[in-house]
Amino acid sequence: MSKAERTPDQKKGAVMKKVLMQITVNGDGYEVAIKPNHTLADLLRDDLNLTGTNIGCGTGDCGACTVLLNGEAVNSCLVLALDAAGSEVVTIEGIAKDGKLDPVQKAFIELGAIQCGFCSPGMIMTAKDFLKKNPKPTKEEATEAISGNLCRCTGYVKIVQAIMEAYKYA
Amino acid sequence: MKEASALLRKLGDGALVYAGGTDIIPRTKFKKLAPAHLINIKKIPGLKGIKLNKASLTIGTLTRFNDIIFSDIINKHLPILAEVAKGMASHQVRNLATIGGNICNAAPSADSAPILIALGSKVRIYTPKGNREVPLEKFFRCACQVELARGEILTHIIVPLPAKGTGLAYRKHEIRQALEIAITGVAVALDIKRGVCKDARVVVGACAPTPLRCKAAEAHLVGTKLGPEDLEKAARSAAEEIVPISDMRASAEYRREMTAVNLKRAVEDAKGRAGA
């Protein structure tokens, strides 16, 4: 969902010029002309057609837009696209290897951690970041790990379980 | 730094310093801010990282809250700061949000300020005429405003290392356990020798336009053995000293009650950690 380009406070007729930037997403290099007030989430979805990353709240409160920026989980709705110039981004589209699902994806699917699927990419990317440091978490640790991700369908039970058991699907 | 400062002065009110963006972006989306220019300071060298000095830590303004949480220096010498950071926002936000940004955004409810003030921290500021240092306690002008002239940039936070026998605690009263803004946040620093409180700093957030030092409450603790009556007196005192508002999160009366409750809890926490 693209936000309005001009606020009432900005002068009428003053249109923001696009700026050229380079970015690597899921291992592929891109050159994109982007307006300075667009976020990384906008860039991924609108300019690169990588719509796996979802925008829920757009203000960093729901985690649906979580991607890995230089290896770290961030809310892509809070990162200005130009600020990610020169960076490496990994999205949900980038974690399957050679057509095979990532173990976290497999765990989510097989344990029933996905219902409507809107929160799932963000949950999985958060889990990927978390499991790097703690591959066999306790229930409390897995629960805390997703405290920046909201789900309205599942009640979190299966999501937490999938994160705890993802290592079994490697 | 010179360039950033000059740009800020030249562009005036329409320009904001941009670091993590975790306050500027949401506030802009909510139409609370409409910056014409953002000055990205993230590539300026020397503003990141945590340095251990003999009696203090120097924390660069661009240090992110996850950098603080995972820092060996912090976990060894000032673990309370990691504890406070863990209660802020979310993991994803903490990978972006900077301590300098949190301080300069100066939300009355910000979590980093109370404990940093209780520790006696100072901030170092770049000015075109040279650096200056200000006690953090004096750095907050009013809600969402710090004592920075146009063109000045916060560069470092200097935190004195607590002496042996100091107990530190922060109790954040909140409705949910993550991505939550404090209803009241009580930071306590106690110097305890042989069971007697020699010095106390009590700083409350979210109950005044700026973080508030509750000196009358402190006076009720100093010289005592921090028994239940002492805690009760200090708690009642803090509840009177703060100037909370009623807003969507809580009424002023609730904030007074919860400040009293959390002051007692924070003092008990700090007592238990003083170990002198």
C-alpha cells in the first residue's frame, strides 16, 4: 500500500525526485529509482514485486514486514529505502535453497503454525534471526523471540512450537 | 560532523537528525512530524560503540539497543542497561533504534533516561565551537525537547560506573510485555553500606513532561535501613512529587498509585543487588 507522496505541509507542486540506488536482495543486485520518502518495505513490494513481505501497521508495531537487513531482523516499514542502499536484504522469498524449503518454513507448515499466512513471513524471518544464535530454544525463549510479531489467527501456540522444533526439520 | 551540523543550521526547522528512524518514521506517518530534510548521521565515524574507561563507560550515540543488550562490556559492568533495553520496543526495533535517538526524541515515557539519570550520566554534544558536556538530568527541556541548539548533535553518553555496594533497578509499569510504553517507569540507584542506605537516586519517567528526580522520596531512603515504613514513606512522597497526566494509557491517579507501588518494588530489587 503506497502512502501519499505529499503531505498538506509540503508546498503544492513540490514533487520529490526519485534517486537511484543499489541494493542486494536475496543475493540479486538491483538498481532502483526510488523516492526518498519510500521505505524498504515499499521498495521490496512495489519496485521489486517481492510481495511476500507484508505491511501490517506500517509503524513498527506488528512485525509483519520483518526482513533481514545485513543479517539482522528489522521492520522494513521503518527503514527508508535510500538508507538501505548498498545493503544486503533477505526476504521470505530468499530463504528456500534450490527449491527446497527452509527448515523453519517446513516446521511452520507441518506443525500448523500458518492460518491466514499474513504474519507468517515476518514470523519466519524473525525466527531465522533468532535461531541463528539459539537453535534449540525453550518455550519461554521462543515466545520472547516473537514478542515483536503479532498474529491474529493462531494464538501463537503452534508458532512457538515450530520455532522450538525447527531444528528437527533441517 | 561539521557537514551535518552546518546542514542542520542551514536548513533550520525543516531538518531533523536521522539515525535509527524508529521515532521519526512512525511520527511522520502519523502526521505528527513533516520533516523536509533528514540528515543521516549513521556514516559519521566515532559515534558507535561502548568504551570501558577506568570509572565510566562512554557510549556512542549511534549505539543501538541490541548492541547494548549483546555487549560484553555492558553485561559485565552495567547489566541494568541491558535489562532496561530488553524491555524496550521489540527485537526488530532494537536493531535500528539508537540510544542517542531515544534520548533526543525525549518522549516523557522513554525508558533509557531514568536509569541513566539515576547513574549520574552526562551527555557530550558537538557544537561548531567545540564539544560541551551536560548532565543528562539537565538535558531535558520539556516534553519531546532536549537542550540542543540548532546545529548541535549529541555524540556520546558518559555513564559513571556504579561503586561497589550500589544496587540498581528499573521497574516499568505496562499493560503488555512488549512494544509498550511505560505508564510509569521508576529507576532507583542505591548506595548501601552495612545495610544502611548512604545515597539514593530515584528517577521517574512517564509521570512528568521530562524524567523527574524525586528528591523528597530519596530523602526518605537515605540514612535508613530501607525497611517497610521507609519504603512506604518514599513511595507516598514520589507519588506526590510527580505531575502525571491522564491519557489513553492511564489516569493521573493510577500513575501516582503505580509509581508508589513500583518504587517499593524497585527499591527491593536494588537492595537485593547491592550486595555490600
